[in-house]
Amino acid sequence: MGWNTIDLPVRNIYGKLNIDFTPVFKDNVKLFKKMGYKRILDIGSGYGKHSIYLSKNDFNVTSIDINVQAIEWLREYIDKKAISNINLIQADINHLPFEDDVFDAIICSSVIHHQSLEGIKNSISEIYRVLKKDGCILVDFMSIEDDSFGLGKEVEKNTFIGSREGEEDIPHYYTDTHELKELFKRFREIEIFKNEYRFSIDLKNTIKSRMLDVIAYK
């Protein structure tokens, strides 16, 4: 299966310059509505692009991030806009502060691959734990077919530091569809989409990211 090329504009989104929403995210918001989902967890919410979009679509959103600055910025934004259906918590993906079977759906964008394979396995286990039966997870991973694979310092197999410009000190784990099917084998159904996202930061520089978008059902 080849790569689906998607151009994403960089624009002002809820007060921050950001990459536009991916089609797979928007499609899943429609799916969440169709499934009757109400309670959504946004893991690694950052400045809240996805959380705010979900809140505007009438979901009850719990947003977690380890970055205090991002959480505080988002808190000020939702207070200013009088948004009442976003709950903010500073938390780690590997220690989710929730009981079992809490959320109808979970999104995790550009987060889970910033750690070792062992960390990823633990994160998936935590996601599975807090997701309700018949719930859905949308999460993305860096592909070993991305141009940055192999760059920087390999700290363990398929894990590199310094491979991505602007994220030189952050680890990146690269994977493939075969490994993802094994990692998500506890889930009853899994779909994997090979998407090459392209976005321009200025007139001369276009960045490409080959991502594996995973949709899995518990």
C-alpha cells in the first residue's frame, strides 16, 4: 500500500500558529458523533487545538499534558472564551490518573512515539485500561519510511535523538504496520493509514512527515 499525500496549511488556530487539522481527525470526530460518544480524553493536548475543536462539537473533553506552560495557556484561553466542557489536568501518558473504563474515545496526536518502545507499550496498556468497551483510540506513529529515520543518535533500536529539526533533544521511535498490529493486538479491531503530511513553514521550506495513523477499537 502506497502513501496518501496530504497538504496541511499552517494557520492561526484558536490564537496559535499551528498545522491544520488532519482529515483523519475530522473524520473521526464525525465517527464519534455517530457512535454516540460523549467523553473524550486528549492525551498530550499541548495548546489545545484538538480539545477546543472537540469541545465546539459538544463533547466533554479531558485534556492532559505534562507541559505546565501549555496547560496554563489553555486554561487562560478556555476561561476567556467561557468554555465549560474542557477539564484540564497535568499528567503523564504512562500514569493516567483515571479509573478503568472511563472514556468513550481517546486521541493522542504526535505524542506517543516520543519515547522508547517499552514506554510505548506501557502507554498503550494505560490507554486500553481507561478506554470503555467498544471505545475508540486515534493515535499516530512515525514510520520507518520517513526521511528522518536513521538520522541523529540511535539510543536503542529504531529510537533516535536529533533526527527531527526543532526537536533535537526529543526521542523519536519509528515503527511499521506489522509492529503496530502486534502492539495493538489486545484491541478487537485496528485500522492503519499511511499518510504523508506536507506543510510549509515558509515559502522555501516544506516539511514532510510519514505518519501511521491508527484507529483501534476495544
